[in-house]
Amino acid sequence: MSRMKKHTGTHSWVSASERRATSDERRFFGSALILVVVLTSLLAIIGVVFLLSSRVDSIATSAISENKELNLAVDTVIAAISQELASDVPGVTGQEYYDYPDPCNPFLSCLEPYYDGANYRWRHITDIYDRFGLNATIPAQIAPEYQNRALIRDSNPVNGLFPADADGDGVTDSVWVEIIGISSNKAKPIFAAVRVIDNGGMLNANTGFKFDPCDTVQQNIDGSSQLQINVLALAGRPVYTAADENNLKTNRANTAYGLNPDDLTQYADKVIWQYGEPNGPYTPFDISDELELRNRYLLDHEDIDTRLDTWGGEFRASSVHSVPFDTNIPEWFRNASDSGSLGSDYAYRHIVTTYNYDRIINPTGEKMFNVNSAANPAINKTDVYRVIRQSLDSNVPDASARQITANLIDYLDGDSQITVFVDPNDPNSKPYYGFETPCIYISELAHRFVKPADPNAPAAKSFAIELYKPYTTDPTPEPNKWCLSINNPDGSSSTIPINWIGNSDFYVVWNTDVNAPLDINTADSNVVTNTDVNFVERSHIELQIEVDPNLPPLTVDWVDVPAANTKWLIVFDANDINERTHSYQRDIGPGKCIRRLWDISFGEVDSPTLGGPNPFSVNTYAIQEHPANATFTNIGEIGMLFRVDGYLIGSAETEADVRLDLQEPAFQQIFKYLTVIDPASHVADPNETRIKGRININTAPWFVLAQLPWVSQRIGQGDDDNLARSIVAYRDRTAVPGLVDYSAHSGTPGFKTIGELMDVNLVAPADPYSSILSYENDGINNDLQTLPDLTPKDGAANDFEERDVIFARISNLVTVRSDVFTAYILVRIGQDGPQKRVIAILDRSEVKSPTDKVKVLAVHPVPDPR
């Protein structure tokens, strides 16, 4: 009988089987619930993971997109800079010839800041988008690596300038601008800050070497090679060591290849005068060194060593490591510029490069004319004239250009044949004669007149004419070409041939009477008897040479016989105390002959002077007259040329009247057209124009300029950087306290031609060496007694050769143009989006028109500072 439920009161009775079923159900439903929770959690986790994955993919996609947009922005900026550079080459209509940071060169920023007495500032900043007008100058202030969005706007004169830090050293050096024409894929504007500096304002570690003013080898100190730019000055302060010199040579000429590091001639041929990537055994510093030098202006990668970093030790000792400046602007300024005394903080790395070029091209974009080629007989004289005419100011007459052409050819060629130039394009052009060796002058007229004892007999008369050849190195006058022509007031005349024998200094023709003897020094003279030698007062005596049998003889010198006086041309009684030789003498001191300085006192001569030096001397300036008959070493030597007929110079004319005075603006323009440093002398391509390692005087700091030959080193004077400082002050129209003040000087800043260096002559009383003309009046009343006058001593004191000598010695090694630039570029998407820094090295040395491409040597990302 089955068990029945029993209900008693409030109690109920349930069977055991029923009780078991209820407990199992509960366990089942509990487990199911747990399973549901677990599954739901798993699904939730899977969902979250999916969402996170999608988000990561979205972020990655966005980052890739932003990086592409930043790269596109960088490319856009580089393209804009490249177009500016290509449009700025000479030959493009309306383009200036020079590169100086000014409104005419808006792409260019100053290499160093300056202190205005209250603030640190940049004199000019890059303006590739033409937003700033003439006011492209800003203060140098602390800037964070990621700049506040409130300081980023579309910069223009209306909205103001918003400074930025393009190079990444922590100090403002540029201005944020919006790049017009591009935006992000989310329609955000893209901003850029750009700073472009000139590598031509730096010392090239691959082309320079050293300058030792005491070196006795002329080719090492004559300013003819880039190797004379003193790069070794960067190796140590205050002086470099022999180890520094050896390290530099062996770094560039690896001895493992069997090279001789001391063979600098071979190094120049294989490195300095070769183009493209090095493909020989030499190991010049390369683009890795360049990018390290350019890193964030003057910040050093502490954990990266290049060969330049380790050479000399100065590239690290004077640089900042790892992080930009964050609080101390004066400290930054001491690293970036010179505030009065060059201290140990000054960072050499920002004034050193491994790569720079400029070109020898004229304002039309054509290759400059190598004036030394004018010495080549195969060169058409008319072509030489065309270039000379082009190079001179339009106010210089054509006649002067023709005369300069003839003088140039004769100065340079190695012969003694006088050049005759007739302009075939001018039917009325007369012949223009050059000025040639040998230099020969009429130096003395002498006579002796004696009454005979027989009053009816004619007086005894002797005459002599002396010629003088000042330079023993000059060739002996060609026989049958030279003569004296005597033309008397009564119309009579005579011609006396000159046949000089040997290398005597003097040549005397005489007509002597035994009753009126003349004394002649025969030790260093030719003495020739000729009965046609006689003259009267007002006779006109000419020294002539036959230049061309189809042309009349050329008169190279003359003298008019003075009128008779109480002694001159008077017949004396044999017993008269005044009965002696009387002479009319010329000052034949060094540089005096050409001025025709004759003794108007007609004094007596107590001792014989015919055939030897005479005592007459005038205390006046000299004009060195000797044509070198050798090519120019430096283009600055062109100031030695006469611009007039050298055979017509008179006593009243000064050097400024007769020479190409390089202080005259009309002649300073020639340095835009003429050169003597020419790649064609080293490479096969006659059209090559690129030159490595020259210094742009428009962008170089004074310390760089001081490393040019003779600018700071002077024999017997020690080192003096005042000239280099004065050049910068003149260029920028500023003052150097206690030295020079060009702040009120007329004209716009910047050198338009290297010839304008001759204007750096504002001399403070205490320091004559602040002038480039410092040897003009050097206190030595004789020719330069020491270097840098490397020509044979002519004895002419304080002449133009001395005045111009420093300019001449650096004229091959300086330029006012550049073709390699470094661009610091910072771009950002929106005002608070991602940003990117890069360094770009740009080379326009093969650009000849705005459509040509600028070579991008490197685009290197700049890592975040640590």
C-alpha cells in the first residue's frame, strides 16, 4: 500500500521521491544559469576585443594616413623651396646676383642671431611663401618641442607673426604659416615652419686645410687654392696641434690605400676638383657627417660618433647634447653667436660643412670669362673686348674698354710684342696699343758748350741723350725696332736707331766734341756715337718703336727740351766756373719714370750721371708700371691694369686716374663677369662652372671670414680678427663697439659683388687693421717688406698693389652667391595634430633656369630630443 500524504494541522507530508526530484531541479537550473553567465561574459569579452581591435586598426590606419599627409606636407615645402632656389639663379629676369638674407632673397635665413642690446634676434628669417613683407625679423625666444596651439595661426602682416622653432634647438627661428592649397583628409589645415641657411657661409672640412703666414712656399700662401682656407682653426682653441693636422689629413686620405696624406696637390685633383660621389681611394667626410653637423642647428647626438665629431674634439666640447635649451637664452646665444669675445661655448659645428658649391656664372647665367685665357694668341681679341665691355659699368666709355682690352692682353702674355687692338665693329675705331715690356724711358739730356780760343771759330758742342731700362729682367730691346726721333722748331729732324746690346740698365747716344768732353759711366751702359744727336730749346724728342710695319711707329716716351736759361743751352768760356756738363734729369726712382718727373731747376751736375743713376728725386707717390707678362694668380690682381694708354701718363696723374681703381663702383662690377679660378683648368669639361669650398661673404660669420688667407694673420703683427669683424659690420650695416660703425653707412646691406670688399675701409684710429686697405699706408716707406706681396719687389711704396693686396689674395676664394642650402622643416596637421621635423640638403648648382630641378641630396627625419 503506497504511502499517502498526511495533513495534520499546518504540517504536510511528502514522499521521499518527491523530495529528491525538487533538489535535482534546483541543481540543474543553477548550473544552467552559471553557464549562461559565463557564455554571456565570453561574448562580452569577445565583443570588447573586437571593438578594441577595430579601434587599433582605426588608429593605425589614421596614423598611416597622417604620416603620409605629413610626408606630403614635407614634400610640398621642399618643392616650394626648390622653386624659390631655381627662380633665384642669375639669368632669370629681375633676379639679383647675390645671396644675402634680405627681401630680395626671402628664402634665406641668417646663419647666426645677433644681440640688439636688449633682445636676441634674427635679422632675417625664411619667407618662402611671401607672407612677411619686409619685416622678416623675429626675436629668439624659448620654444617648447610641441608648441602651444594658441601660437599657431595663418601668419601674415595682418594677423601678426607667430614664432616657431624650425630647426629644433628649442629657440624660435621661424614663423608658422599655413600651407595654402593642401589640407588633411579631415579638412584640417597644415602648418609649416621653415628655416633655410646657406652652406656657403661655412668652412668646408673637405676642401680647406691650413694657412701659415710664415710658409716660404709661395703656392701655399698666395690665395690660389681652397686648401689655404684655415679649416684647422676648428680643431682647437686657441691653436691646433700637429696631431690635429695629421688627423685631418689621414681622415681624408686613408693610408690603407697607399695614399700619401701630405700630397695635397693630388688630394685637390682627386677630391676638390672632382664632382659627384667619391669613387676613388680618398675618404672625404660625407653626408652622414653633414647631417650630424646640421642636427637641430647646434645640438650634438651624444651617442653618435662621426669622423668629424672625433677630429680635434671641438665639435662636442662646444655643443649642447641630447636636449634643446629650455630656460637659458644667453647660454644658447653664446653657443650660436659671438657677443664680443669668442668663448669656449661657441659651437663650431654650425659653421662647418662637408658640402657646398657656388658657380662662376655672370648675371646672365653664362660662365664667367677666365681672363688668363686672354694671354692665349688663339683667343680672338674682339671676344676679349666683348667681355670687358660687358663687365664694365655703362658709364665707362667704349674707348676705355678697348684700351683695357689691349692692356690686359699685354699684361698677361709672355712676350714683348705690343698688342694692337682695333674694334672691327666700330668703323671709326683707332688702334689701341697695349703696355708692354721692355719698359724704357728717356732719363737724361746733357750738353756741354765751350767757347774756343779763336773768337771766330764755332763753339765746341757735345750732346747726349740717355735711356733707362729699370727692370733688368726685361728683355733687351729688339734691334732695328727702336729709335729716337728729334724734331726741331725749325722743322728739321733726325732719327737715331737704338740697338741695345746685352742687359745694361742705361743706353747713351752722344755726339761729342773733344773740346767739350762729356763724362759717361760705361760700367752699366751702352754708349753709341751718332752725329745726329743734337737739340735746341723747344726740340721735341720721342722714343719710338715699330709695332706693325703697316702702322706709324708708336711713341712710348717723349720730352720737350726746355728753353735756354742762365746755365742751360748757354755757351760758356772755357775758364768760366760754370763751364761744365749741364743736364736735364728725370726722377728714375722706382715707380717714378712713368710719371715724367723732370728737374725744372735744370741744375748742374758736379759728377757724371750719364750711364748711371742721377741724384734727382721728387718726394711724391709712385706708380708701379711694370707689366707682369704672366697670368694672374688671383682675379683681384686685375687692379694692376692701366685703364689708359700707359705711354701717355703724365706727371699730374695719380694711380686712381690711370688704373682700374677697385674702389670705384664702375670697376667693382667686373667681378661678376671675370675670374681666374676655373674648373676647366682641372677637368675635361670646358663648360663646368661649379667650385667647392668657397666662402660666401654675405652669409659667413666673422670667424669663418677670419680663416681666409691674410685676413687675420699678418707677418710681424700677430693674429687680429678686426678685419673679419669689420667686413661683417659693413655687410650688415652695424657697429662693432670700439672698432667700426657702419650703421649709418649709405647703401643697402649685403655685398652685391666681391669688389665691394674694397669699401671696408672705415678705420678706427686705434686699429688700422680693421680696414681691408691696411697695407696701403703701412708705415714702411718702401715696397712691402714682407708677405703677402708675392710679386718681385718693385720698390714703389704705398701704391695700389699694397693697398689692394689683401683683397687680391682672397679674391679667388670668396663669392657673393651660393648653390647649396640646408632647410629645417617642421610641419603639423591642424593646430594640435601630429607634427614632423626633417632636415633637407638642397643643391641647385646644376640649375640654369626655373624649369630645372634642384637636387635633393638628403631628406632626413629629426628624432625627438632625449
